[in-house]
Amino acid sequence: MKLAIYSMIFLALGMGFSSCKKKVTDEEGPFIKIYDDQNGNKHFHPLSITTSANNDGYLVMSAYDGWRIHLMMVDKAGEFVWNYELPENYVNAVPNLIKSNGQNYLVCMDAVGLFTYVLKIDESNHSTTEVTSFANVLYPTYAYSSGQNVYIQNYNRLSMQTGIHKLTPDLASIVQSTDLDIFTDVEDRIVEHITFNGKRMPFFISSTPENNYIVMNGFYNYSFSLIFLDQNLNFAGVYNGAGFNGGLAAISPSGGNQFSLARFSYDNLYYNANAALNPAAIDITESISAQGHSELDAQKPVLIKELSVGGTTYKAFLSSTRSNQLLLSIYDKSGGTLAGKKYLGKNIPLTACDFIQTETGELNILVQAKIMGSFDRIAILKLSKDQLEAMI
């Protein structure tokens, strides 16, 4: 069977993977590599891609068969290096890898106790080691490193609160916490989220460039809300969602109370690459001016990150269309005007999961590829530096 998205496609087979013999050179340009399970019976949901600790490749974290956790290492050319399936007691990896002190870590949950683990990824031994566990932090939903501090978000099923916890630099203990009242039980929604049996909620934590506010997306006040906290984790303001059917899908702080964001309302998705938000406001997300994009699938992840093209920094939005393609949209960082866009994929259904720019200016896009209509696989799609420059 011939699979083609760009000029080339390479199928890397196995988890004990084997990859095609032909190597990708810089001159050959973009590619997609699909990493297939030889057993054929696992369904993968890619979550995060980051550089390896030694900067000799990329580390990919995925969920499989619901909430189980899978790690994979590829080299800089996208060739498979190793993979590791975590023991069954470690489940529900939050959808991002974090870096601290030059090492990669993941945050996950105990399958029975529902409490939180912090695990260090041992790239040399292709395994993980337990750093600590937090018995009172139930249902972890997100983790974030600001470069100065690491934060964990969670849902407390006993108090019906969203929690945020600041960790010590060694990630071994909690130094500060805040709990926010939801006033209603959302455990069913959390369980659907972590097991991939329902809507995946776009939880996130970020911080403003000035480091004066923590920006958090989570359950609060009967809704799915965008919450602002000061550096001491005191509540500052909120943009409440439309119950649980509307809210922020993604956000990227730009500085000076300007933000690039995507918001959802039921089955619709809206973009604003340069929105002015007031961190002290008590408002609703529906009040944030944004342009609708009816072709985009609001049920799938939206990623917003800074991207350097031709020496200029832009805001890049990556999302999935209703026709199972990807849409990469690049916006001017200061004015928020659209600088270029590109549709990716046509023969294989793709879902956007994460992306990272390489040190040479290329773009590695982590996607879920659906093979033969039913097999959910991990894939990496690469755009060359020239292709990115051609978009502007």
C-alpha cells in the first residue's frame, strides 16, 4: 500500500521498531514517519515532544490503550532509537513533558490511589525513576515549568476543587498550594478525559513573560475557566467559560497583558492572535473578541507557540480540520495579523498533538495518524526551514 502526504513517507515498523533503510537528508526536505505497533492492537494518543537531555534527538510521550504511558526516543532524523512502556501502576500522564535542571520529567497518577507521581526519565537506561509522590494531590491534569518554578494542576474529588501546587527546585516537595472551588462534582468529566473515553479538556498552566501572573485553564465556579493568579498563587481574576461547553482551548502570553489565544464554544473554534486581557477582570470567555474558523475541529487539541521564521518571531497556531488535515497558521506577533497558513496532509487522517522547532529551524510536528481507518499511531511530520519561510 502506498501512503503519501508529501514527496516522501517512511513507515517505521515495530515497538521493537524497525525503520526503512533509506535515510532522510536535508536536501530531501519534509517527511512523515509513522511508528507502528507490530502487535497491531494498541491505540496511541501522542501527547508531547521535547528535546532529549543530551540534545541528540527527541523524546515522545504518548498514552495508549486508554491511560497507559509510552515513551519513545527518536534521533534528529526521526529514526527510532528506543521505546519504553511504563508499569501498569503509572497511568494518566499529564499531556506535557517538563524540563528541570537539564533533565526530562513526567507527571502521572497511581492507577489505584489516584495520587500524583513525579518521574525522572532515564534516557540512558530507557526507563523512569520515581522522584516523589504526593498522596494528597489527586487526579493530576497538567504540569508546567516556568524555568524558575514547576507547577502541578489537579482535581480534588473529595473537596470538588481545582488545585495548583508549586514545587521545590528538586521537585521533591510542595512549597505553596491554592485550591479553587468548582461547587459541583466533575469527576465523571475528569475520568472521561484521562481515559480518552470522552471529551479531552484543554487544561494548561502558563506564565506571563514578566512573571507577574500565572495563567491557568481548569474547572472553577461551575465552568471551565481561564484563571489568573499572582506569583503567590493568590486569585487575581477569571474569564469564566460557558459552563463546560465553552472556554479557552489554548493560550500563549505575549507580554503587556497581550495574549494569543484560541477559544471554543460548543462545536466552534475561534482565534485571536493579539487579544488584550485584564488579569484582574471578572468576565466571561465569550466576551473575548475572536474570529471563527468553522473548518476546524473544536474537539481536538489546539497548540499555540512562538516560532522563528527568517529571523523573525511569530505566533504559530496548529489545529486539526474537520476533514482530518492539519492547519498551521502563522501570525505576526505584535499586530496579530495573519502572515501565512498551510494545510498539511490529505491521504491519512491526522490529529495535531504537539510541535517543536529544531535548532536548525525545521518544524517537527507530533501527530496521531489513523492507518487503514482504525489504527491510531504515533507519527512525526517535519517541515523544512525553506517551507516555513515560503509560508510568509
